[in-house]
Amino acid sequence: MYYAQWKRVQYLSNVFWKRWRVEYLQTLKCRQKWTQERENIQEGDVVLLKDNQVNRLSWPMGIVTKTFPSADNLVRKVEIRIVRTVDKDCVKPAFFVRPVTELVLLSRTYE
């Protein structure tokens, strides 16, 4: 009885995570490439690092600390300081450099 219930909960959890990643998360990251110009990611913006190889609930959240504009003055790569991870034992800050295509903007900094 309990094993079947546990399996059902695991199945529903996996279905929810897959739909959240494929359907909802994509709505946060609008693809305006080639059709409209959009604002560059700025220092201080809160982002979610997309990674298809990571288990559910494991995507780290971070703050953009540095931007790397290209020759046409568009930001294509950023440095991110991770502020929230699943690993509670990790106390030192982690920094990553990622292309903007692998980020989902959660909150924009307005100055």
C-alpha cells in the first residue's frame, strides 16, 4: 500500500518538474532573437542557471556580478555569484561564467 503510494507521489513529482521546466520556465525566457532588441542583462540581476543535466530542484540561483559585452555592445556572457543552492554545507560563494542563453532572468535591477 505505502510503496504504491510513494511510487505515485514520485511519478507526479517527476511529471510536475518536467512540465515546469519545459512549459513554464520557457515562458520566463522570451525568445526575441532576430525580431526585437531587448535590454541587456545587467550587474545585480537575479538569474536562474539553466542546466538540463541537473536533477529537479537543483538549479542554482545567482546574482550577476560582471558582464562581458561583445563588439556590438550586446552582453553575451556574464559572471554569476551563486546565492542559493541545494547543498546546505557549501558556505563559500561560487562564481560561474555562463552565456546568457543558459540563464533565466528572474528579477531585474533598476537603478
